[in-house]
Amino acid sequence: MSEYANPDALVSTQWVADNLGSPGLAIVEVDVDTTAYESGHIAGAVGWNWQSQLSDNIRRDIVAHAEWEELLGDSGISNDTRVILYGDNNNWFAAFAYWQFKIYGHDNVQLMNGGRVKWEQEGRPLVTDAPDVEPAEYDAPEADLSIRSFQNQVLEALDQNVELVDVRSPAEFTGEIMAPPGLPETAQRTGHIPGATNIPWLEAVADDGSFKSADDLARIYGSRGITGDKDIIAYCRIGERSSHTWFVLKELLGYPNVTNYDGSWTEWGSMIGMPIEK
């Protein structure tokens, strides 16, 4: 069996359990449903709200440089801190945070494989106590946008030798539905970006929320022609599920040129003149 291209991008739930409280280690839970954190979290973990702390809701953008530095410092994270991320929804939003850590140049960051799903299935303890966090100083470099795609770049890619991977559900891809039930962020039109290949993010994970093996992942994407020999742009609806797939393609399979189009369908499907398929 092949190993992940970057096995250091992940840690196991057992590793986290064995290393709780270690010096220089920060654990961060990233959720869209913050009641999950409040109802119980890994001991010592700080909680981040994806919508209010990792996004600029005025500009509809990732969190700005100064706010990123403030968030990390307030969370007790310095430039040399090892950060372990996990969260709800099979680590969607933890993967989005991981992607932002990489944009802002923090390489010592990992996902806890399986997230809350696996931790809870294993019956591991959760606490409701607020962590005792000592604020730190954090100095982030300027954003490296080489792993991010914008709408104009995606439009240009339609005429280039670029693979578009739509990681939404088949019903969203075909235009049958606008968004998964109960989720508010929508677009004006349904469908998908022309030429995109639909490989739902869910195909990459096992029942316990952990990632499938490297061999299984290579088969899943390779059978749809996604082999890493071309530039790849992943997208979904608001950029969180595509961050999860970006992590799979970039970190686990080691494909060299993978970007996340976080504007995704909410942007593309609302813009005048953008081509779509159904």
C-alpha cells in the first residue's frame, strides 16, 4: 500500500490524546456550528467560528492579514507553535483553516484525521471548560495566493489545459438543487462550471470521517482523469468542501499544482455572463 505524499499533514486521534498539554502545541477546533464546541471539545482546544473569525463577511474574502495575526495571537499561537486542527462536518472547516494557515506561511500545521466524528466515535473525552490561553505574538508574512484561484483565473482556465473538480453533491452539480438542505448561502442559478468533473468530497472519506488510503484516493480521482499531470482547480459552493478536496489532492496525493477556488458556486452562479452547464 502506498503512503500519503505528505504523511506529516495528518495526526491520528491517538497522537492527539497522547500529546495533550505538550509545550508548543495548540489544538484548534474549527466549526460552522459553534454549539458543537460549546457542548464539549478536546481538552485545551480553542474554538474558532469559521464564519466570523476565518472570513471577512463585508468583503466576502478570507480573513485579512492583520486580523489573522490577531486571531492567532489571541489563541496563544506564535510563529513556532505546532497547530493541530479538527472540527465538525468531517473537517470541512478545519481544512479551510489549514488552507489559510498555508496561505499565511505557517507550515507547522496538521489536521487530526477524522475530526470530531472519529474522536466521538472512539468515545474519547470531551470537556466544556474554557482553555487557559496565554496570548502570544504572531507575525505573518504576506499572503501567498499561489494555492488560491479567483473568478477571473477560473474563467481563463476554461480555455486552458486545466482540470476543474466540482466537489459538491451530484444533485448540486446537475442543477437539481441550489444547495444542501438547510444551508443558507446560495447563488442565482444552479448548475456547474463548464467542463468540470464531479467528484464529491464525501468519496474521499471513510465512515469514521478519516481519509481513505492513498491507493484508494488515487483510484477515485484517477478513474475520473484527475491524475495530477495538469493544473487542478477545486470548487464547491462556498469554498469549505473544496478546501477538503484541495487537502486530499495537494497533501495526500501530492499533486503539484492544485488551487482552491473559494468563491465557488456562490460567486460563479451569481455573476452576470458567467457560462454554466447543467
